[in-house]
Amino acid sequence: MLHSFARLFRISRLFSFVLSLCVLLAAPSYANVVVVLNSGDATVTLLDQATYKEINTFSVGKEPHHLMATPDNKSLIVASATGNQLIFLDPKTGEIQRQLRGIIDPYQIGFSPDQKWFVANGLRLDRVDVYRYDGRDLELAKRVRLAKTPSHIAFDAGSTTAFITQQGSNEISAIDLATQQVKWTMPVGKLPAGIFMTPDNKYLLVGIMGKDYVQVIDWRTQKTVKTIRTGEGAHNFRAHGDKRYVYVSNRVSNTINVIDLQTLENVGNIQVPGGPDCMEITEDGKTMWVTLRWIKKVAVIDLASKKVMKVIPVGRSPHGIYFFNRAPDL
């Protein structure tokens, strides 16, 4: 009797172990979820990075344009511009964690390097909202008025200043984070969009969307030191993660250029039809995913060959893109 009971107990434990193993093996690899913001549809599409298949598409607030992870990487913030809210997602699964309403017109968002400040550009309201950040909650410090359509954000390494491009007035402005005052404003090329601080904290790179170049600015003297010819519609930046190269997307010419950060020269060109916009790079630095703004698709690019490997349908006007197993931002 005892022998039979012991045998049944062992079989039961073995069955439970096998069942648990099967469940574990069947579970999706959440680190491979790609989050795509469809700004024209007010939705988020989740893609499987390995199979390129759609996992899910769900509604969020109107005009989700940009997104970024919180400094602790425990949440992914989606900025819903005309929905006037921030939606926090699980960065590994894409599932909604919480919603923060009352953040008015958050078009582009960013955390300062010291993680003490959160900045939200109100593109349609011509202002920049500066918040104090305590690791979870946001406290509005001040709303800063700017001339016209504040677009993208960069920070200096010391977290003293936020630099804002203004598409409508063809300017960039520097905002002192401690005082929330505009320190200076300078003219740049037509329709400035993306802005990127070089890893040595020396220059700002500005994508001049109304033309075909990147403007290199010495931000301490407010002087343009160089222009880097790229393609028409120079728009957004994504660093390779090695502190040596940064990519710029050109929405009009349907190209992505490679800029050498040591020489500040254009050293490569990738053909990507469909209006390439936001870019994300895998942790190993081998693959880029890029939203194609005009054709409702995402392209997957092999960076060694500079060739498009796959094009995946998503929603209307895809903009921001993110996945957890990503390369560093510099």
C-alpha cells in the first residue's frame, strides 16, 4: 500500500514537472516584442521580433507619436499627444500598466541623464513642460513658452540644459532645467526636427527636415561649425550604440545615412522606401527596425549589408518604435 502510494506520488511530481516545463517552453519570449506606435490610428501594434508576426494591436490615446523607457527600464512611456496622457506599458510584453492623464499635448518626451527631470514638448501648443521626477511620479515645475511647434529634445551630459528644436520658427532653444528659463535661442535651417548630442558632449546634430543636411552646432558658443549632407527630409537620429556612429533618417529621399561621430562625415547610405522615420537597433548592433511613415509598414534592415530584409504591415502613419533588447542610446 505504502509502496503504491509512493509510486503514485513520484508519478504525480514527474507529471507536474513536465507540465511546468511545457508551459515554460510555450511561453513567448517577451524580450522580443517590438512596440510600434501607429499615430494615425491611435493604436499600438506589437510584433514578434523573431517571426515578424503581429502579436496584438490595441487602442491608446489619440496621436501616439513618441515613446521611451523610464530610467529604471520597468516601464515604457507612450506619449499620446492629442489624447493628453501618458500610457505606461510593460517594456517586455507591451501590456498596459497604467495611464497618467492631464499631461497636456505630450508630443516628444525625454528624461535628463541624471533622471531628475522629465520634459514634454507640446508641439501644437507651442510650449515645453518641465517636470520634476522622483523615480515614479511627475511634478510640474513650469510651462515654458516657445515660438512655434517645439519638436525634438536633447540634453547636455550634465543635465543642466534641454535643447529643443522648433519646426515652425526654424530655431533651437536652450532651456535651463534648474530655473526653467530660456537661456538662448538661435536660428537654424528650415524645419529642424531631430536633435542629438554627440557622446563627447561637444556638438548638437540637428536634422534639417526642410532641406538635405544635418547641422552641426557648438552649443556653448551657439555657432554652426559644419553641415553634413545627407538626404532630403533629414529627420531623426538613432545612435548605433558604439559611440562611433549615428544614423539619420531622411523621410523625403527614402534613405538612412550613417554619420561617423569622430569625423562628422556621412559615411554610408541605406535605401529604405516609404518615408523612414524612427529607428531602433538590436542589442548586438546587427539589425535596425525603422517605421515607414507613408506606407503603413516597418522595415527590418541588416546593417552589415545595408539591405532591407523584411517589410511588415502595421497601422497608419507608424512613428515611434521600441524593443527591450536594444542597443545603448549613444
